[in-house]
Amino acid sequence: MACGDKAKPSPVEVALTSCSEHACADRRETWFCPCTPRLLAGFGTSCLSLAFLRCASVRVTLLSGRAEYKRETAPCQGLLSFRLQLPCSVYLQRDELLPGMAHGKKPLNHELSKLFSEMWDMDVNRLTPGKDYTIDLQGKAGAGAGQDSAARHLFHDVNEERLKSIKTFATFISLLDNYETSTGVAEVVTPEEIVENNCFLDAILATEVMKLAHKYLLKKNLAKPNLADFKSQLYDIWFQLYARKEGDRPDSCGFEHVFVGETRRGKQILGLHNWVQFYLQEKRNQIDYKGYVARKNKTRPDKDDQVLSIQFSWKGSVKPIGSTFIGVSPEFEFALYTVIFLLSGERVTRETVKIEEYELQMVVCRHGHHIGTAYPVLLSTSSEDQ
């Protein structure tokens, strides 16, 4: 029977598991399809699109039907589309989906938009696309994890001399090899690495971007006026080790997760939202760029776009969608994420901001008194026609 033919719908029972930052919530639904449903590999063009706000991952399990209906998992970061491929129209029995699903976005935060736009203008260390680096976008990321729409590297060229001549970049790069990327393996911080951490913080605190962040936080009574005390505050937020999973030895910190990247049991990429780390890993053939994710009203990104959503593999795993700034300085990202972290005591904070042409949802998750993760979500990212 062809899809669209009028027939009595056949029910397919499906379990959805949403593992959010707050809690795991299971829900069982019955989906109706006018023809025999078939779960295809990968996630892309489909008739069902679910937008999640809080989930870190979504598990879809078909509970009835033929044995070939297997479980599929797709990571989800912020307000992005999770798409289950079925060859016909599928309808949920209820309008209500899962706790934590997005039914809209937060209103634009004008105060933070103004602050972050000022930081953007002050970011004199930001590299210029087409001059300091060039990117090669190639094809749009495919639906399946095995599909590669980019035969070449994302970064065609980067002016490393300029990169390493800027103190904040140079000190930042020195930190990238200080971590064991596998979660569950205890980190060992050497005296030399502590010195490197402090050198990096000294470098960014001397920039106008971080001075503006400090000034703003002082007005909010969220930072210590003494620069040395503020530096200690930053160290605790970003570099203090903690156990990412309860019961493990200290195996992670905010800096490692956000800027270096981590792996979980060799099957999942965690974090890695920094363009410099991406470039350096790609240069060593450790990262395989698989294509871009398009934005609404913009089928293809421009080569001078400085916020991208991309798909890539690293250390044997695929990240279906990862969002990152491109070309910005380390102090710019540190400033944005630190401000949002200190403004909110919530475990997960999402702020909608406008910076240049980009409408973003800045996501910051805390792990106690430390950064758990932080990244930009390009709100206009669309997978409607992937």
C-alpha cells in the first residue's frame, strides 16, 4: 500500500525517553501510520519533527512490529530538531509530547544582547574571515551518521602565525593538551598545568572584553572587585575538577568539556564547542567534518559566517549537530558564558540574544559551582529540508 492511500491506520507503539538536565522522563505513545511503518537509518528528512529544549539525548524505541525495528539514539543540543524517519505521515495520539519539550523560545534578552554586542565590537583579537582564515563548507550534513557530505576539511586555511602571536590564543592553545578526554578517567593536574591555567586567565583578564564582563558583574554584585579575587572565581568556575558521573573520581571541568571536548565510553562526543580546538584536531586528521546544518531562510551558510552548526566525527563517534562560534577570541566566549553562569542559579540557563546577524540561544548548564557545559544554539538553524 502506498503512503497516502486511505486505509485504517495501523498503530505502532513507541516509547520516548527524554534524558534532560533535570531528570529522565519516559512516556509511551501510540503513533498511527496509514501504511506499514519502517524505521530508516539515521535522522533527517521525515514526516515527524520534535523540538526539544532540555534533552541531552532522545531514545526512540519501537515496542511493537517486526524485529528489525531497532533502537536509535540522536543527541540533541538545545532548541534543535530531532527527526524520526518514517516513509509515511505519522501522527501522535496526543498533542502533548514529553516534559521539557520546547513549545517556543524565550523572549529576546535585550540587556544581554546589548552587552554581548559591545563585547563583540571590543573583540579586537577576533580573526577576520577571508583574511585570517578561510572555511570550506562543502555539502549539507546528511541524515545518517555514516553519510559524509564533505570530502575536505572545514578549515581550508588558518593564519597560525597571527593566531599564536595573540597572547590569549597562544596561552589558550597551551591548555588543549592538558586533559584526558575519556570521562571516567581521573584527571591529574600538574604544577606546570596550573601555571598554564593562570597564564591564560591573566591574559584574558587584560582584555577589554573581560574588563567589560567584570564591570557588568560588579554592578550585579556577582563578582569580587579585586581582580585577583575575580581570577580565583573564574578558576573555580572553569578549571576546578569534578566527577561528571556520580561515584567517579574527578574526571572533568568546564574548560575541558566546552573547549577541549570529551568522550563517553567511546560512543558519544561531549562538548567540543571551540573552533580552535576543532581546527587543530582537524589538522591532525583527528576530526572528520561531515557537513553543515542549514538555517531557516538561509539554505547555505556563508563562508564568512561566524556561528555555524556542523556535523563531525571525533575519536570514533559522530556528533550529529554541534554549534560553535568561528574566529572569535577565547576571551569572548569566556565572557559570555561566565556572565550567563553567574546571572542564574538554575541548573540549565537559556538566554535568547541577538549578536550581529545571529539570533542565538546561549545555553549554560552548571555542575554545582562549576560550568557543566556551555554553547551557542543558532535559533534559526533549520533541518526542515535536510
